[in-house]
Amino acid sequence: MRTWKPDQVLDTHTHPFAVQALVVEGEMWLSCEGQTRHLLPGDTFSLARELPHAERYGPQGAVFWAARKHD
């Protein structure tokens, strides 16, 4: 479970693992590969290992459940 503070912004970064996640509270915007998705509770997303992306969280913050796959 990952919990994010209200209006938190994470500039472009990568992770050394792949991620599959489910948003369970709040809202977030996920930007990668030239597109931005607005994600709400019930939405899912996945990111490949080392894929550059940025994250922005809404005024209530956000919570998502994430599964990581280390290669």
C-alpha cells in the first residue's frame, strides 16, 4: 500500500522494478510516454521496469495498492 500526501508531485523518475497498481482512494495523474492519465478509485495502471514517468496527486492525496516485480 502506498499513501501520497495532498498535491504531492514527483518529477520524472524510474523504478528498478515493474509495477501493477490499483487506486483505492483519492486521485492522481500519471504521465508517461507522452500521455497523462487521470486515475480515480477503481482504476489500474502498470509500469514497466525503468520506464520514465511522473506522478501528481490530488487535493486529498491518494492511496494505491501496488505489486512489484523485480527482474
